[in-house]
Amino acid sequence: QVQVAEFGGGLVQAGGSLRLSCSVTGNTETLTSMAWYRQAPGKQQTMVAVLARGGATRYADSVKGRFTISRTDTTYKNTTYLHMWNLKPEDTAVYYCNAAIGPTQYWGQGTQVTVSS
């Protein structure tokens, strides 16, 4: 059974940095991509960054140049990181990790990131 879990959210001042991590365990043989999404209060969930299995990346325009997605794989676990720099109050949201495995999308429970001005 696939499990997705995020770690690393918290409270940070504007201009600060955070690193989120997401571990995916279980049968990940057909993992095609991992991604980060976020949902701010009262807004729809939006894509932040995507990392395809082959290494291609895609970022939301609002985070380009400030966020970086990366990944490490071990025998039993795939871990994706979202490095965030120069954080802004508008980055405040619940951040969700997504893993696309075969035809199925798996989601973590979300981690809160709050950026104070």
C-alpha cells in the first residue's frame, strides 16, 4: 500500500526559508512524477512544482527562482524535497505532496506553511 507523508512546515518570517520533505513508501515501481501543491485559505488548490521521473521540472510562475524541487530514491522510499527561499506572506498555505503512480494519484495529509510579514 502506498503511503505519502509530508514534513517540515512551520512559521517563518518573510524573506526566510524552509525545506519541506515528502516520503513515499510502498509499491512505487510505476512512479511517474512527484509534485507539490498548495491551498491558501479560501482559495483553490494550485500546483507549485512538479518533478517527473526523468528529471524534468515545472514550477508555478509565482515561485520560479525561489523554490526548487528535488528528489532522492532509496530501495524502500522515494523522498521529494521542496526548498523554499525568500518566502512571502502570499506563500502561506497548506502544502500537499502528490505522487503519481500508474493511473493513481496519491496525496499526503498536508503541512502548514505560514509566512509572517
